[in-house]
Amino acid sequence: MDLTIELTRQLEDSTLSRPEQARVRCRLARELTEAGDYEAACSAMGELWKRLGERPDLAGLDQATAAEALLRSGSLSGWIGSARQFAGAQELAKDLISESISTFEDLGETEKVAEAFNDLALCYVREGAFDEARVTLQEALARLSGIESEQRVRTLINRAVVERADARFRDAFAVLNEAAPLLDTSGSHAVKGRFYNQLALVLRNLGDVEGRADYVDRALIEYAAASHHFEQAGHKRNCARVENNLGFLFLKSGKFKEANEHLDYARRIFVTTKDTGSAAQVDETRARVFLAQRRPAEAERLTQAAVQALEKGGEMALLVEALTTHGTAQARLGRFEQARATFERAIEVSNEAGRGENAGLVALTLLEEVGGRLTTDERRAAYERADSWLGESSRPEILARLRLCARRIFATQAQPVEDVRTPRFVYAAEQTAGLLRLAHRVAGVQSPVLISGETGTGKEEMARLIHEWSGRAGEFVIVNCASLTGLSVEAHLFGYQQGSFAGATQLQPGAARRAIGGTLLLDEIAALSLQDQGKLMRFIEHSEIHSIGAPEPERLDVRIIATTSRNLRHEVERGQFRDDLFYRLEAFNLQIPALRHRVQDIPAIAEHFLKKECAQSGKQVSFTPDALEALSRLPLKGNARQLRSLIERTVLTAKDGAHLAAEAVQTLALRQTQRASLSEPWADCSLEEEVLHYESGLIKRALETANGSVTRAARMLVITHQGLAFILQGRHKNLLASRTPARPRRRSLMRPVQR
């Protein structure tokens, strides 16, 4: 800043000739431009150049001074056009800078030619024309061949800017390593600040791409160095850029409070200096923070303003980023058509700038965020478009995202369910095949689904299949409704803000937000109280939640699947389940029959479990055909879960190479205790214990049917009340709790006659 003060004093010298005064003005403007103070730089040009869109007044200037004036006005046109988002500013800047290059070439000013090429390259970077920027900077380096100067350092830093902007992070890192030894040739804190800031950005990107946490830690150190040098140089705006970069780094680390603190500081400076473009960039970064915090409504408002600001200028790369974040926020608010249009606009802007990979990233984000709302053909077309741009990418995280989308798309192809064999749901019966075909069709719609069936029939597995077939890119999140009560229902499902109630020490997103873009499974929904069922209605009906402590509700893109082992229609009739919630879920009700009602599935499921257990144990155990047929006649009240436990015990106790025959299954069917296995059906058999177990089961069933009345249960069992009471008090004390508590008799109103 001392040089700026000195140059300002020189301008007050009335004895300076016009060319001398012009040279001082240009030098002062260059210093202020490097500091990021474009308004002051424009004022420093005085009568030489008044405003964007005009040519400088070159009257009375020699060739060298005229070329300098052209370069300064061109450079400022690019920076001011970027800051204020003026359309066409970069073209004007390139024309003026190109004219200055021609003059400097004629004068043999090698360093000035290289400087002008650097400013020209930055215009291309703002437009997203990275190949042109590379060629231009290569021209600058060619001019500086063999010269170890500050200008060479600047050129290498700008080359790293180009490579990083084009996602070639390793190339950018290599360029900066080439520049590092030359830093000693520069005494400029501004140049060193730019170097360390760019190095921190590249390290942050490499840390993300390569999973290197140490790179992220190094980035923090380099940012500190950049801030130090910019402060020494008095460059407030560049300090603000570092703060914005730190905000993004803390966002990636999940430290949202620290991120917002740095972004607040950066935005204040950019607003003060009227740098609309940089302020919009800060808003886009903050919107990403809000998205990470599951606050899409706030993210949508910020990005809408950022897009409007950036649409006015020519910075294609920043506009694409803002549009992509805006589309993501819209999708997470449930505004899928608007989101799709926003993503398509971002792809269009990327194509206009000739940036295929950027367009591919937007297309991939579109597929991830709104793919669940597209038809199968639309999803396939969107994937093919993204793959055409990104299929040859060297970035593993992009290829992983592509592969995930491909798996989800291929899982939803309209192929017969018989061809979709999956370990999740083994079957052989046509009845089960029909159920899976129905589930496959249901997966393509967004309405809530109810899956009914006894415990152990495979309700969760069916829900997972529907999620996979739906093509939704988000998570499959399970909520056990039986474990939720009172406040925990809202807190667990919808989340809460920090400080919203005692004990809310930090923000919790809730299960519904974790399932954004995916599926939320409400397991055993009938276990919820009527009051808690009411809290679900708005979410299920309108996909809208209101977190505890949040200022307003928000819409989420979440597919809801509910499961129950109860008959919900009976629960509604008994007043234990809300009728409006039942009718909303009943539209798509998949009822999984008990295993005993689909006996054709039992051999296939048994073989599946046996194969799995043998693989884990290293044993070779098999069923004879007669044994598999006999298995189909087992009652299996616990359904597939009971069958699996039986197979596990069997493999555990069987000898390697055992062949299990029908006799073992038939013997086991007569057993009432659960300790036996097919390999040792008579193991630990006790006639007394078997009879007791059988007797206990009958009495328990009778008490349940009689609603706990011992008298009625005894009548059903054809014994006396006293006899059943004696049995309960004696050998089945564990069933005493099943009785209805005895109520004391009322005293008779009749009084004995006094004689």
C-alpha cells in the first residue's frame, strides 16, 4: 500500500506531462487491480479511461504508454465485468488487451507481452474457455523462456488456476511445484498470497478426490500463509476470497458454524466493494452449507439471488455452479419440474462454454436428484448423456457416482420379475411371483406403500427390493416405530434445531432428511399411538415436515414404505389406528402370505438358507428330496425366520457330508421344544417336557381367545375353572400374567332382616 500512496502523491504533481501522468495512472491502476479494488483502479485512470465499454483516450501518448493504457483498460474491463456481471465485458476486455499485445510485440517488450497474455488468459477463464486460456499462457511462458522473473511466477500461478478450474488437479499441483522455487524472485506479498491461496485450493481438491485427509490439513496451513501475505499487501478483497475458500473447506469437513463465520466475513467485504459476482459466489457456497444442514428452503432462496446476479455477466463457470446448486435445492423441496428445468439450463450454459465435463456433472446431478421422478426411458437417456461426457473421466468419485446410477437404472428395466432373481426374496410359487411382479410395478410410482404380513415373512426384504427397483439414488432408512414414543417421534423422524429444547445441544437432521432422494421404511407403523400417527399424516400426504425449532416447514423428496404384522382394517374398527392414515396407505397394499400358505416356496427357501450356512461353516450338508417335501408340511409359525433358525441349528450340529432325510423332518414336526435340529431330531428329547410345552401352548391360546378369562378358557379346554387354576398355579406359572385380573364382587344391596 506504500507504493499506492506514493503513486497517488505523484499524480498531484502538476508539472507532469500527459504521457508521464498516464504512466503513473496506469501503474496506480495496476496496483489497485491486483488488490482487488476495481472501483478505485477505474478512478485512478482518470480522464485516460472513464468507464467500461469505452476505449481509452490515447491522444498525445507515445506507443509504449498507449499500449499500457490499452492493457490497463482491458484488464479492468474484465475484472469489473466479472464483479458487476456486465454482459459482453470479457469480449471488450479481450479486444483491448489483444491490441496492446500487438503494440508491445512491435516494441519488443517481452515482459509486457507476457503480462498482457496473462490478462487475456484470465478473460478466457472467466468464460470457461480453458483450452484457449492454456494456449495463451503457453505463449506467455514461451516469451519468458530462460527468464526467472516475477512475471514467470504469475504466469505459472495462472496456469494452475486454469488446470484447477478444468478439474485437472494433479496438473495444477505440478505447475505450482514448478513455480515454488521461483517465489524467491518476487518480493510481492500479493504474488505470494495468490500462490499459497491457489496451492490451498488444489490441495483441498486433491484431498476430496484422492481421500487424503492430510491434504485438507495442509490446505488450512496454506490458507493461513495466503491470508498473511494478502494482509501484508493490504489486499482486503483477496483476504475475502481466502475467507470464502476457508468457508468451503469447513463445509467439506462438516464444521458448519466455522464455515458460516468465514462466509459472513467474506460477504461483508464483497458487498462493501460492490463485487456482485464474488458476493454471489459466497452465497452459492453458503447455499451448499444449508443443503448439508438439510435446509433446502434457505439454500433455494440464496441460489435464486446468486443465479439472477450471475446471469447478467459472462462468467459461465460460476453460473453453472450456482444453477446446479439451485436445482439441487429445488429438487429437495419437492419442486421436481422446476429443478429439472434449472439443471437443463446449467447443461445448456456448460455446452455454450464448450465444457463437456461440467455439463456431464450437471447431468449426473440431475439424475441423482430427480431420477426417481423420471420414466425408465428418461432415466436411461439422462444416464447415457452423462456417460458420454464423463465415461472417460479419471476422477474415481465421478466414476463411482456413474456406476451407482447405472445399477439403479438397470434394476428398473421392464423385464419379467422371474428374471430378477435376488437373494433378498427367494421363491418358487407362482403366487409369490405375482406378488413380486406387483411390487415391481409399484416401485415405479411415488405413492406410499403398505406391506402387510406376519412376523418373519420378509416385509423388510420386500421394501428393500422396491427401493432398489425404484431407481432412487438416496439412502434406504429404517425407523422402528415400536421404539418411538412422544417427543421422540418428531425428534427422530423430523429432527430438531440446536437449542430447540433442553438437551438439544446440536442440530439433528432426522430420519426423514437422511432419506432425501431415497426411501423411508416405517417398520411396524401400527405400534404408533393415535397421536403419533397424526404427526405422520402431513408428511405422508404432502411430503412436508416441520422440524422442532425450525422457523417453517419444508418439503422433502422421500418415498415412504410402511410395514405391519397387524390387520390394520381391524385396528381401525377397534379405534387403534387412524382411518385417514389407513386409507392413504391402503392404495398400494402388498400382502405377503404366511409361509405355510405358500408351501411351494419352502423347499427353495430352505435350500437357499442351507447353501448360505454351509458356505459360512465350510460343511457340506444336504436334504434328500423327501426331506424337502416334508419340510413343506412343518407349521413354521415363525415363517422364514423360524426356518432359517432351524437350518442354522441343523448345520451347526450336523456332521460334514450329512444327508438329511424325511424321517428327521417328521420327527422334528412332532417336537414342541425348539432345541432340536434336523441333524439330531431326537436330541435332548424329554416326553415330559414335550407334553408340558404342548399343554402350555394350548392354555396360552385359550386364554388369548378368552381375553384372559380363566372360566371361559377352562370351558374351551373342557376342564373345570378350579382345575385350570390349579394347573396355572402349579406347572405353568409363566401364564398367570395372561389372566384378566379378578375384580372384587359388589356387596349386595339387600340387608339381612333384623329379627
